[in-house]
Amino acid sequence: MTANTISATERMVITRIFDASRELVWKAWTDPRYAMQWWGPKGFTTPVCKMDFRVGGKFLICMRTPDGQDLWNGGEYHEIVLHEKIVYSMYFSDAEGNKVEPEQYGIKHEAIADAHDVVLFEDLGIGKTKLTLIGNESMESAKESGQVEGWNEILGKFAAVVAGLVAK
């Protein structure tokens, strides 16, 4: 994995607004039962999702491609502010959570040196929540590698999960 140094303003940033309370959006993001429904781009499934959701806790997620290839992500939580912020490191891994180079999966990923992924949850009032995802690579690299497209598809699936929870 290549490490780059760039300013925070150049990082991949994707935002979405949901017609749901911040607590509900948080629950959909942090509960493995729901994450299994939205993790991965369109056509992908998530047969494994383990989350030890606490600072220092680890996660391990498997996304299965439409043709049956398993792609694993591991990571660690570095900061959690209830209903407001999650800071984590995420990397490509094997099924045991051991870090592997993204090229092993045929993926080009240009990570920013020492950058963590950040998810912010902002209460906009009147039952609306703004979710902001800040990635660990530049926007330019994320566009070239397909990360932006992938995250937009993931957030589309996430929106459906949130809508389903609102309807309950």
C-alpha cells in the first residue's frame, strides 16, 4: 500500500442526509445485524460481520462479490463519541483479520499516511440526520480506484436499511 501525505481538505468526503433520527442512523451503522444488510456495493452480500464496538475493539467484515469472491476488511476503532463520531482504521485483510495488501484482491488503494476513516453523525432536527464519511485516501485516488462509486452504492443500500428501521 502506498502512503501519501495530503491535506485533510483533499480527502474523500461523502455526505448523505437521512429522514431519520441520529440515534436510528447510528444504530444502523453500528449494529452488525444491520451492517450485514448494507455493507458492500450493489450486488454484493455480507456473509460475515463481527464488531467489537468499543475504542480499541476490532471488526472483521466479509463482502462477497456477485461471482462469489470473498473480500475481507479488518479494522480497529480509535475514537467513539456516542451518536456523533466514529474514527477507525480499515484495511484489506484475510479471513482471520490479518492485514493484506489491496493488490491481493486486485484493488488499487492509495492510503494517506496515518489517516483514519471518520464517520460523523449530525442531528439536523425535525427527524433528519447528516452522515459525513471521510475516507483515508484522497478524493482523486478514491475516484480512480472506484471507492467513491462503491461508497455511494453502499450508502444507497444503507439508506434503504435506515428507511426500513424508520418504518418499524
